[in-house]
Amino acid sequence: MTDDPLLIAALVACAAVLIILLLGINSFRKGGADAAKESNKFMRWRLGAQFVAILLILAFVYFRRQSGG
């Protein structure tokens, strides 16, 4: 199962979501007007990355069920 490229892509996407989330939180922690804009930018990127990660996870589950294992 760990050699499945779709699973690996989903795990990488989840890691990317975590990294983007941490960057956004760190930017928010700094404070200030510029930091708020930067934090907002990171959170928009996070939403997109989460969307991709969820699609990859759903595709992995779908194809895993189709192959019977």
C-alpha cells in the first residue's frame, strides 16, 4: 500500500497543508497590517491545498475500493 503513488501524493498534499497552516499561523502571530495580509494569503493557499488533498484522498479511496483491496 505504501508504494501506491496516489497515497504518496495524498500524504505529500497533507504535509503541504500542514506547512502552509503553520506559515499562516506564524505570520498571524507577528501582528501588524502587513502580517495580516500575509496571513490571509497563506490561509487562502491552505484552502486550495486542502481541496487538492481531499480530492487525492477521495480518489485513493475510490480506486482502492474498485480494485478490491
